[in-house]
Amino acid sequence: MKRKVLEGLNSAELVELLKKDPSIASKFDEYSLWNRIYPISWSWLLYKRPQFADKCDKWEEFSAWDWYELFDQPQFEEKAKQYPSGWAAILTQKPELVRDCDKWEEFSAEDWSSLLKFQPQFADMRNKQI
């Protein structure tokens, strides 16, 4: 595929190409297209094509919802533990890991909202952070 065509595609379109044909990744390297993929698109891509995880530079921008998409694949849980939104996603599914979380002070309002929607018992933890 020609450079001009690839550069004219939006994030979601680029991801669809990679999902359908992972061999096109060499063009992403050649044309520096990886940085054009948005966080939500990264989670969609990594769900289908986890082999591209080393190309992602947007981990810190993932929301808890982005992380949820990846938890069908265990290798992403350890990665999620590096980020507050990752912990919010983990704790919604595994509240027993509460003592392992070291990111409470870094939770955003969105992280708290995601977590408390499914695990309201953590409201006391939020009150300690306010």
C-alpha cells in the first residue's frame, strides 16, 4: 500500500488494516504510523493482535475501559499494574487484589467512576484520597 494512502487513513482505519493483515506492520515502521493510533484504537488492535504491544506508546493514556478489552489475555494484567487506570480495571474484576494496588493517589475521577460502578465498597478508599 502506498504511503500517501496510509497517511490519509484515520486511527480506526489503520487498526482495521493491521487486524486484517499484520504483515503491513513493516509499512507502519517505515512511515512512522504507529504514533497515529489513538489509545482506544490500540486496545481494539491489541485485543486481536497482541503481538503489536511493543509498538504501543500510549499505555498511560488508556482508560479503565481500554484495559478491560485486554483482560482476556493474561499478559496484559501485569502491564496494567503499572498504571492507575489499569488498576481500576483490575480491581473491578479482582477486588481481592486491593492490598497490591499502589496507585490509589493517582486515580483520576474517571478511574474512580469506573471502579465504584462495579465495586462500590471502595468508596472509603476514595474518601481517603480526597
